[in-house]
Amino acid sequence: MAISKIAINNHTPSFGSKNNPVPKFQIKTDKGTLYVKEFTIKDANCDSKMYEMSKFFTDNFIYNTNDPSLTRYKHPDNFEKYLDMLDKVNRYYKKMFIQDDGNLTALEARNAIGELCGAVVVQTFNDDCSGLSDEKTCYVDSVAVKNKYRRNHVGKILMDKAIGCSKGIYSDAFLASDNLAVPFQLKNGYRAMNYNNPQEKAVIDKINKYRGDYPDYITFMDKKLDETVDPSPWYQRVFEKMNKK
């Protein structure tokens, strides 16, 4: 069933994020300049642009992991299954725009000839599968950089820009990092969540119940952003909500 076009509602048409607009900017790399702008609601309503973004992230999932449930899609015999996965990813991102609370921020970085070379999507933490959520936590849903542009801090800049525009809204950032990307996230100020802490363990177990890839292929990581918003750890707030149900 096709997903209907996404209503713009009160969003400013020139920005993808209602509450946290990010002006266009550039990233200088050793392979040339990347031009960054928001991936807007208008872009999400364009089937070809939404497909391009979805494929960019899907291919990053597949080619930058050791998880056999994902790497199998590289095999030519699984091409039809790859297309099915791509369709699901495409629907996932469209749904994200439909359910946007105003804090969704998506950025795309393109080179001088218009190739998509980097992208990031962040939003308020609200996990449909586990039912866990926290309005003060920014969830870094996806970040990807084309191979030739890596080691130029492109991923870090995109993440910092996307999260930084939400100053005063979020106290913490949370993400599920592929184990191959953990060193990058550590350099970016994130820490691996402590499975020996009962509150963290409870939150991790709840999320992983529907994922199943921790700890073999995924590491859950977080970072304190702004203690003035809330000094308590995000997982503590989530844990308390879990125990009130």
C-alpha cells in the first residue's frame, strides 16, 4: 500500500525541521567541498529523492557491518530480498517524517556534481517496537558517509550540526552503533553503555528484545548534551517510566 504524501502542516517549507532549522553550510575535504542542506519534507515527498536517501543508508548498513543478517544482501542471489529490504527502509523514513514531532532533523551532503556523499537523521527518542521514549533524548537514527570522503570528519560534523541545532531541547543523545563504528563514536564523545548497571541493562534488554543484534554486532552508546535541560541520565528516566507501567 502506497504511503500518502506528507502534510507540511506548520513546518517552514524551506526547512526540514520545524523547531531546529539548519542553514546551508559547506564541509571542506581532501576530495573537494561538500554542500550540506536539510533534507526537507518536500524532499521526502519526492519519491526519487526519498529512494536515493533510503538506498544510501541501506547500502551503508550492508557494507559497513559484520552482521550476517545484513551482509547476506550483498550476494547477487539475494537481490530481490535486498529490494524488499530497501522498500522497508524507504517506508521507515517516510513514516518518520509523518510522525515528526517538530524535532526531526535530516541533513544531506553532496559534492560539486550532486552525488549524495553523506547524510544524518536525528529525532526525539521514541522506539515503536519497545515502546520506550524520552522527549529529552535525541536519537541518532542514521549516519553515513561515502567511503572516499571518510577521515575528513564529515560524519562528526553532520552529527554535531544536526544535534547542535536542538540546543535547549535535549539533555542526552543516544544511538545504536555498529561495532565497526564504535571507535568513531568514542572519538565523537560517546560512551558505550554499561551493561553492569541495572538501569542501563534493563533499558538495553528491552530495546534488544526486538533487535537481537546486541552485543555481537551493535553497541548502545550515549552522550550527555546539556545538563541544564535535565542532569539525570536519559536511561534513568526511561527506566523509571518502564517501572511505572
